[in-house]
Amino acid sequence: MSPAYHIPPGIVSLWLGLLIVLFTCVDAYEEISDNTLSGLLRPNNDFDIHNGALLSPILRTRVPGTPGSTAVLNHFADFFRTTLPKWTIEFHNSTAKTPLSNGKDVPFRNFIATRDPPWASVGDVGRLTLVAHYDSKIAPEGFIGGIDSAAPCAMIMHAMRSIDAALEKKWSALKEQELYGYLEEERGLQVIFLDGEEAFKEWTATDSLYGSRALATHWDDQVYPAMSEFKGPLSSISLFVLLDLLGSKSPTIQSYYETTHWAYQRLGALEKRFKSLKHFKSNSADSWFIDTENDGHRLAPMGGIQDDHLPFLAKGVEILHLIDYSPFKGFPPVWHTIDDDGEHLDLDTVEDWSMLVTAFVAEWMELEGFFDRPSSPSPRNDESAELEALRLSRKTEL
Ligand SMILES: *[C@@H]1O[C@H](CO)[C@@H](O)[C@H](O)[C@H]1NC(C)=O
Ligand SMILES: [Zn+2]
């Protein structure tokens, strides 16, 4: 600061304090343009159920503690190490006895991948967290769990792959222009593939959600360094988006929580835009997000569904639960039957879901202008125009 005139320091700090309050209250979220929406990468052959690079390796039995589970875990790790090398990956392992383990401990292994702004300290980043469970049910024998939840895992992988370059571009640009690190809250991304969601015998409080219960407890005990923006890994989750039972045709998604209804409505808006741009492959006339027009004060009277979000919800994490369920239709017909396999997935719907998640993440991370547009004649000028716009919008926000 070069003081051309004298401002009492008290006023400066008051003003800074006010700014910080203003900025931490802002739910930054920026719509992407039709052009960007239409140009997002599609999964193409990668969702092929026999040899697709993302989905097919998950379409196998993967009961906790079995070789199938290890193989799928390795698939996740290989994907991030080779395709998304800037992400940090870690495992969270725990053990528990199950009603079928004859007193022996069964290992549960959660997979966690994180991507934070390179300049940010771990405790200062608020993260959009995308979650699905990767374990499969032990019965009926040979159960694959296509919608439950092999397909949701693949959707998340595709979404992260599709936005990673744009995110890198945005962060490099911010860094170059020294437009980072001051007022705007730091935003990062996180992927959690949970183990042990399914009950072994019969769904109870102790026979279910093995991985998510252990992880929520573990993170609740962890504290970030003093002076961090967030207390620990749980409070740094800005939104916990759980995908489950997705991949059947014409899904029905309810909105369950008033505080995250705005995010639900964003997904509903994106669904509408994809459809009107004719960029959805599945042809369902009905809206997937049936509560989009609801004002958020009278949501799902049926309450929540028992799923991996519960241990996090109980600790105050904001939840968006994307699950195909309605009181009239229930879960998709293949649910927990041997028919929930690759062949019974509606692949157009799986692909559309992956595009929807991609677009939502792009808007959350405010990536408009940072996707490559090969048709554009002068990308460099576009880019500086974007940065100029960014700088101007900051000024307006001030
Ligand atoms: C947790 O499990 C993973 C996968 O089996 C393994 O690679 C890792 O070494 C384990 N971590 C610890 C701390 O035991
Ligand atoms: Zn299930």
C-alpha cells in the first residue's frame, strides 16, 4: 500500500475485517456458458462395460477385504496417478467385525483424492467433496452393483478428468497475475470412494456404512494447524455430494436438505440446459430433479435415506444426496438384485450423469473461460480478456 493520505490503522483493519466477512459469506458459484457446456469432454468409449477404461474395471465383485476390492482400489489409484498426477491420494484403512466374519476383523479401505490450490495451506481450503461407495454387496453371490455404485464412481472419475486442465489453467493464471491468496476463499476438490457401505447380513446401525463411519470419526479427531481457516477435515468440506444408485433410465432425484437446496437447484438448471441444447443422450421427458421448483422450505417429507452421508451429516457437514428414489417408485427395479450389473445400466443415462457432474464442478470452481476451445482463433486474447473480466468483477465485488 502506498499511502498518499493517512488512514488511521484502526479503520483499515475494520475495513479489512468487513471485507473478510463479506467474502466468506459469498457462495461463489458461476454459471458456465452454453458454449462451454456444449464443449465439455464426453466419456466416449470409457464407459463401455466390457473394455471401457473407467467403468469396466469396477464392474466386478468387490466385497470388502477380497481381491476384487483390492483390484478396484488399484484401478482408482492408477487412474489418479497416471491421468490426474497433481491430485494427492491417500487411503483410510480401518477394520471391523461383521455378522459374517466369525469374530475376525475385516479390512475396510477408503480411497481419498484431493486437489487444492498449490499455494494454499491444507487448513485454508474449502472443498467440494464428491462421494460414492465402491464396495459391492456380498449377496446375492456374484452381485456386481452397476448402479450400486460402480457407475457413480466412474461418473466422478470422468468429471474430475474433464475439468482438471481448466482448473490448472485457472490456477496458473491466478498465480501469474498474483490474484490469489488474499480475499477469496480457497477452493479445492476432493473425491472419496468409500468401502463397506453395504450390510453383510441385514442393515443395522452397526452392519452398514463401515467405511463412512470410520472416516467421519477419524476426521472428527483431526485438527488443522492453529490459525487455519478451518478447524479440521470435516469442517473444510463445503459440500458433500453423495452419488448412489445412479445409472438407470429416467431417475427421480429428491431434494432433502434446505441448506443445500440451492445446489440441488443448480443441478436441475444444468439438466434443463443440457436437454435444451440437445446434449443429453438419454431421452427422458421428465425432469430428473423433481423438486427444482420447490422453494426449499417444504422438502421431502419422507426424510432422508440411510446412506454414507449420515455419519457426516451427524457431524454437521452440508449434504447433497443424489439418489434415485421416490416414495412412489422406490429405488430402481434392479436394486439389490443380481440384475444390477453392467448390462442393466442405461449407458446414455450414465453418460448424461457424468456430464451433469462435470458441469456442476466446472460451475462450482468457476471455470468459465478456462476450457480449451480449439475453434477459437486467438485463445491468448480470450484468456487475457477472461483475466481482465475476473479482475473487474473482483473490483465490483469490493
Ligand atoms: C491401506 O490400504 C492400502 C490399500 O490396501 C495400502 O496400500 C496402504 O498401505 C494401507 N495404509 C496403511 C497406513 O496401512
Ligand atoms: Zn446397495
